[in-house]
Amino acid sequence: MNNYHTHTWRCKHADGTVTDYAEAAKAAHLQTLGMSDHTPLPDNRWPFIRMEYNEIDAYIQEIEEARKNVSGITLLQGLECDWAREYKNYYQEELLGKRDFDYLIGAVHWFPYHGDWLYTGDIEHASHLKAFSSHIIEAMECGLFSFIAHPDSFGIGYKLWDENTESCSRDIITAAGELNIPLEINGYGLRKPDIVTPTGKRKQYPLLPFWKIAGEARITAVCNSDAHTPGDVGASLEETRALAEKYSVQVLDEIPLLKKAV
């Protein structure tokens, strides 16, 4: 198995160095480990969950050192990128171009709503869902991401499964199919505490009805642990694959590497 979603101490909400993760991945018999800490942004936006912009060279050096020190595993250099159109040139020209990252993950933790940025955990209304789906589709359309992380994370805030969440899901899944971009079944959500909804407890994500629709649409998916500590580098991979099998979602063992898309 492989894991392409991995965070380090630099993001301020995870533990462990790149070498720590590489050694743990080797011990867990993973073939490929993708390092994908939260992207440092040139304007240092949302600094509380990402490294500073001036740390990017140290992050790259840390990956290079781990490649030299840990044999028997393929180690990829990536980043998880919050989408905002003003960063497109930075992602394309500096990260994929000048700095030669192997891949970038597209993600939406915040999205524009009525002139401000709304956090996914604060999604409560149909209009929020529509804004979220529009923004995540825009991220897909930019063509710079190997896959889209936790596309069903709207379930953190929006507690019900209803016609609004179904419409949001179908918009995201349809776009993924048309643009031929994989969506991620994110294992971190399986390790987080359950949330209470009007219909009972459930995981924040993955949302099972979302993946049922995804299976019917025949899109592709990537299963990741979204590790925030070395001990979780292989966690939840079997569970996410079982979920994919349950709903007949095709899982990619290897992600498309887009560093030549510049």
C-alpha cells in the first residue's frame, strides 16, 4: 500500500520529522510515501496550520535527507494546497516548476462566501454547500493537482444528509469524472471523534452516501491515511479501501504526478 497524504511538525498541528515518517512507513511495509505538508503561502495566509514561507527550503532539504537515510521506500515531495485563484501562478511556476515538487494535493479548508472566507466546519446552509462545491470544482479545473483531498469534508459542519448535500456531492463527483481527477477517501476522518447529528452519531468524513454516489459515477479515488503522527502513516488504509470496495469505487495505487504540467 501507499500513502500520499502526510504532515510533519512544520504545520504546527502534527508531530514528527520526514525521516520519522519514512522509517515508520518502511516498518509498515508501504512502498511509496508522499510527504504533503500544508503549503507555505507567499502572503503567509492562515499561518496557524502551515509552515512559514521562509521554511520551504528547509522542508525540501528534510525530504532529501530522508531519501538518503532511509532505503527501501520511495519518498515523494509534495504539498497540500489550499485553493485560491491568486496562488495559481505560485503553485504552477514556483512549486511544480522552479522547486520541482513531485505532486500537489488540492484542498478546500476555507472557501469564499459573501466577500469573506468560510471554514468548512462552519457549513450550515444550502448556500454554504453551493459555495463550497463551486470552489472545489474551481480547484479541480486549474489542472495542477494530482487529487482532491477530503472532498466530503462539508460533513463536518452540515450534519444532515438531505437534498442539499446530495446536490453538492453530485456536483463535485460529476466534475471529478469530467475532469478525470481522483478524489480522496480520507482515513483521518475515521480516526476523529464521531459527531452527533439529528439522525445519530457518524464520522465527520468520509460520508458514506457521498461514496455511494461516487461508485455509481465510476470515478477514481485515492485512499490515504492523512497522517499527523508517524504512528498513523499506514493507519486507516485498509478501512478506506474496504469502503471503496463496498461502493465499487476504483482505487488508484499510484497517483498521477503533475510536476511536468508547467
